[in-house]
Amino acid sequence: MKHLIVKFTCAALAAISLFSLTACGNNGGGEKKETTAPTVAETTAEPTTAPKEMVKEIDLHTLHPVNEKGDRFAGVWQIVAGTGSQFENFYYEFNGSGTAYMTVGSMGFCGTYGIKSENGKDLFITQLMVGLNGKYTYEFSKDGASVVLTDIEDNNTSTLKKVSNYSAVPNAPESPKIDEALLGAWADEKGNYLYFGKDGVMYDSQVGVTFYFYTYSAADGKIEQTYTVTEEVNEKSTYQVKDGKLVYNNIEYSPVSADELV
């Protein structure tokens, strides 16, 4: 199995109050009296940290967002001609800030990409194992909806076309069995994530490596879960929720806020 974690911080609120009071006076009878002002202790409130609200539910479609203004490659693409076009079910997402994802069905692999100049040439560089993996010169169409990549090693070309409204998240199953004790997000000590939605869709991610979207049913310590590649793959897992911890396939997870998922 596979999984991940993202760190969060809470804002600290500090309030400091400081005041002093002095007074002096004379009486009208000519006898001078000195009055010493009472001393008021300076007080300083201890800084307080507001607890972060635990988010139990998230829309999985919001994961792996793309900053369309990040760079010209930002978006989701398919190879429609040339080298790699045989991988017609593969999608390549570039998030606009150097992170790349290759997905097929409801599973994905994490990678990197970048644009840099070498020997006077602007190059697109990515590492995604299948279809796209290397250094390429590139030429965009006028509308930016397609791009031709030329591999600098062998001069082979790949034509990519931008894809709209793509998502690897599967449709929710009909009438799944849901154990409410599972619902929400969990993380193990290595930073791997699990998320169980009340709609019967779960997320399983290993930071920077792989991720899976499953449909699932859970009851009595057993999970039946399904993801797709070019066809469905069925898996079975075990779980136990006790003392606020989840043991999933013999690995312990702690609850985290669902908005930490990446």
C-alpha cells in the first residue's frame, strides 16, 4: 500500500497589557503631606495558541490543484501523436510550480518538471517514467492548446494536447457500507495519508511517490476497495479503530485534518 503527510501551523495570539498609575497632592492647611502612588504590577499575558479546527471532510477533486498562471505547461495533457501516443489512457498534469503527476485510471505517480535554458536552447525537462521522461525542446500552438516536444537525445517528437475537466477521482459507488469510525483523514509516522469519505471514495497516498483513488466498502474490520488502471483492480484490507488510532493493514495511523491532504 501507499500513503502521505503535510505539515500545518497555527497562528499564535499574544496580548500584552501594561499600565501604571501615579498621584500626589497638598492639603489647604499649609501642612504638606506626601502621597505615594500605589504601585500597580505590570502584567503580561502569556501567548496563547489557538487550536486548529479538525476538518473531517474534503472534496477530493480539489487535490493536486493547477496554477494556470504558473507557466505555459500548467494544466493536464495527453500525448496524441508521436512517441508516447500509444499510452492513450495516460494523463500528464503539470501544476504550474514544478510538480508533475502521471495518472492512468484512478492511480497516479508523482514527478517533477521544469523549464530551463541550456546551450542557448529553452528546454522542458520532466521525469515521469512512461511517455515523458527527459529533456525536450518545445513549440506551442498559437492558442497554447497543444505543444510539440522534441527529445534532444534522439530527435523523436511527441505532440501533447491540453485536456479540460479531467479528474482521476472515481464516481461514488451506490450504497457502500460505511464505518463512521473510519471517516476522515489519517497519517502514519512516515507521512503517508489515508482518507475515507462518507460517499464511499477513499484516497491513499505516499508523499512524492504514488497515489490511489478507490471506491470502497468497510464493515467489521474489513475493507473491499477498487481502483482502476485500464481495468478494475480489487483489493482487500483490514482495519481497526481503537483509542483514537487507526490500524490499517497492520500500520498505525493518527487522525489529521482533511485539509492537510496533498
